[in-house]
Amino acid sequence: MLTKKRGLSIGQLARAAGVNLETVRYYENVKLMTPPPRTQGGHRSYDELHIRRLAFIRRARKLGFSIEDVRALLALSNSEHTSCAGVKDIAVTHLMQVRNKLADLTRLEAILAATVGQCTSELSAHCPVLDMLDP
């Protein structure tokens, strides 16, 4: 798959990292992925480091980290003296945001469950869900 002559194509990189082509291009456009060298024919030529970086980005995004947080995490992970404290600061802030979202979703679930619980299966001019939605 990876040879000294020619590295991975963009499609091979995308498959290896579990993303689609547009995702690779997007991360290159927002400068999360470093541009790869090009072959004599002008094709991108990726290597194992690109796979690792793209997989790192994919996992971080799947955990809900913002693009800027991912950029900061990548910078911290690539420094000679990785700052666990710096990583922790970013992760703690993100954890607080996740917990706030969970609390909001829990409140939303309670309101929606109570409203749906008032619904009947009968034809009626009155519907609690519609009433809740109507300003």
C-alpha cells in the first residue's frame, strides 16, 4: 500500500483513517493537515504520519472538540515538551461544555416527555405538543 516511490493517494489516506475525501480536503483547507508532497505527476503523496494525524483529528472531532481545540491539541502533541497541563485545560473546558449540554438535554427530555405524556390517540382540536410549540 505504501511504497518508497509513491505514498498513499488521498483516497487511500481517507480509507486508512476512516474519513471521506472531502474531509481530508477540508482539514487541509483549514490547515489542520499539512500539505503532502506531490508526485512528479502532481498527485498528493501521503505517508503514515498523515494517517496518524488524520486519525487523531477524526477522534478529537468525534469527541466534540472544536476545530480550534483540535488545532491547539495538535500543537501540544507535536511539541518537544508536551504540556499535559495545557491539554488538560482544553479537555476540562470541553468537558464542562459537554456536561452543560447534557444538563440542557436532560431538561429538554423531561419537558418533552411530560408534554408527550399528555397526548392522546384521539382526534382532538387540542394537542399539548402543538400548544407547547405555538408562541
